[in-house]
Amino acid sequence: MTSSGIIGLVKNRTVFAVSAVELLRVMGRSGTWIFIPIYLILKRDVPFIDIGFLFLVSSITSIPVSLFGGNLVDRIGRRKIAIALPPFISLIFLLMFLDIYYNLPLIIMYLSFISLFPLGGLQEVTDNVMITDTTIESERIDAFSIVRISANIGFSIGPALSGIALSYNFAILPLIPLIGEIIGFFLYFRIIRETKPISHNENRLISFPHKDRRFLIIAIVLALSWFSIGPWGYILSQFLSAVDKLSYSLIGIIFAVNGIAVISLQLPVNRALYKIDDMTRVSLGLIVYSATFFIFSLTRDVTLLIINVVALTIGENIISPASSSVIGKIAPEDKRGQYYGGFSLINNLIGPFSPLLYEFLLSLFFRGPVILWGIISSICISLAFIIIFLRFWKRV
């Protein structure tokens, strides 16, 4: 897409609002995802495998929300859902703050952490549907990329900010996303307009596109793709802290580099791969992930780790907007909530086992990083070739 096309998308009120709010969300939540597990491990003596179960339960709780949420977005409207969620999420972050500050029972932290997953997933479905509603098919890769760039501006700030905050008090962590949710609420309230088209399925509370074979294959393959790259989101920060013995600030900087790389490389990656279809992009991205994951086993040098994260980010830039775009392309206009919700459901049926598996591998091969990252790399490359095989036979 040309620079004038990008400027036109930014002027789209919905793309602008979703991008701005995503920046705020990720700036706050990125520190939470990265450092709360470290807090639980180092400050509350929670075992690695228990962290895996925490992520597992969190993802499982998202399943009913995926099933009902997408249909609710189609049924009652995108805007109503978008402005109803931030107050509830703000309350959750407040409870997390109180738990850390007053050293309250861990059950409060567990319940708060678990609650974020289904509500955050519903926010993602709502945002994806609104972006799809307000853009044409040829614009969507770039529209979703703009949202990702904004999110990664937040990600370039959030981990570094959180890493600095930890030198003062862990309790500061949940206050950052709490403020972001409050600001995001007012942005959506003032800017977002309803984008819901006329639906022909108003009498059905729950619908799932189970008869759409192409959708089912694509959704399962995409869910497995996100499963395979789980170590980036789940265990890398723990590995860098517990195995490589890096400081909180260095871990924050390494993750911030990821955000900066997304900002600078996302649109060039889009232009370079403009003629490649979405599912082939996913396969290519998995190959990049496979290579960079294995490199984590070979070096403890901070400079090389940062370079490797930049390379990993290219894989992320390839996969993320393509996986959002492909669902919108196959979804009927009045069933976009149902399709994005259906994909979220499938993702949440498969995804919960990702942290459980990788936390188990981390605990098992804690002192054998080549074996650990070799297994992870093999999972990614195997799935990449499965997608290539399916594309060759024109199944997806």
C-alpha cells in the first residue's frame, strides 16, 4: 500500500481509535505478562509448572467467552461491548495492585490474572470486527498492521518502564495498565461509532460456523501456529531471568527492542510480501521463529540476544497481521463476530496447552537449553511444512 493509503487508514476514526487504545493496553499489560510470572516465581516461590497451569486455566476460561462473545458482538453491537469492558478490567488491575502491595493471599492474584484472559480476548474480537467492518479487503493487512505498530509502540515502552518500576516496587506493575484502561474507555466513548451491519441471524444467541470447512481448517492451523510460538510469550522472560541470569532492566530492554522492531519493520515487511497469500506468510513466519528460537540456546551475549529478537520480530511481523486478515476475508459481512469468535474459541481450545507444555519443558530441561530450544524449534518448523503441504494441495 502507498503512503497516501496508509495516511487514509490512519484518518479512519475506528482504525485510529483502536490503534491508540491498543497502544495504551499493551504498554500496561506487556509488563504484567512478562513480570508477574517472575514475581510469582521469585517473590512467592511458585514453581514453573504452576505458572504453566495458571496460563492453562486462564486460557480455558476464555472458551465460553469466545463462544458467546463473538455472537454478542454481532447481536448487540460492537460499540456497546467495546465501552463496557474497560471498567471491569480496571477493577481487576486494582485487585492485583492490592494483592502485591499488601501481600494478600495468592488466590486473589490467581483469580485476577485468570480473569484478564477472557475479557482481553473479547476486546480483541471486538476490535478485529470493527477494523474489518470499516475497511475494504485490500486495506486490511495494512489496517491490522497499523494496529500492531501502535501496540508495539506500547510494547517498546511497557517492558522497559515496568523493568524500571520493579526496582522500586512490584506493586507498580498493575497501576500502569489500570491507567491505560481508564484512558482507553474515554477514547472509545468519544470516538467509536457503531459499525454493526444488519444481521439475518438476530434470533440465534449462539452460532458457530461448523459447516464452513475452509474456515475450520484455517482456524485450526492458525491456532496451532500460535501454540507453537508460545515460548515467546510464556517462558522466554523466565528463561532469561532464571537461566541466563539477566537483570529485570535488561529483560525489559530486550522485550522493548521487539516493540521498536515491529514499529520500524512492519510496513517494509508488508511491502516485501505484498504478493504472497496470507497462509503462506504464516508458514514463512514460523520458519523464522524456528531459527530464532534455536539461537536462544546458543548465546548468552546480550548484544546477540537483541539481534536475535529483531530477527524474531520479522517472523512476528509476517504472521500476526496475516492471521487477523485471513479470518476477515472468509467471514460473511453479517457474521464477522461469529467467525472471529469461532476462531478465538478454537484458539482457546488449543492454546491453553502451550504454556503447560513449554513450562514443563523449561522445568525438565532447565540446564539443557540446546535440548529445550531444539524441541521448540522443531515444533515450529514441522507446522510450517504442514501448512506448505496443505497449500500445495489447495486445502487452505
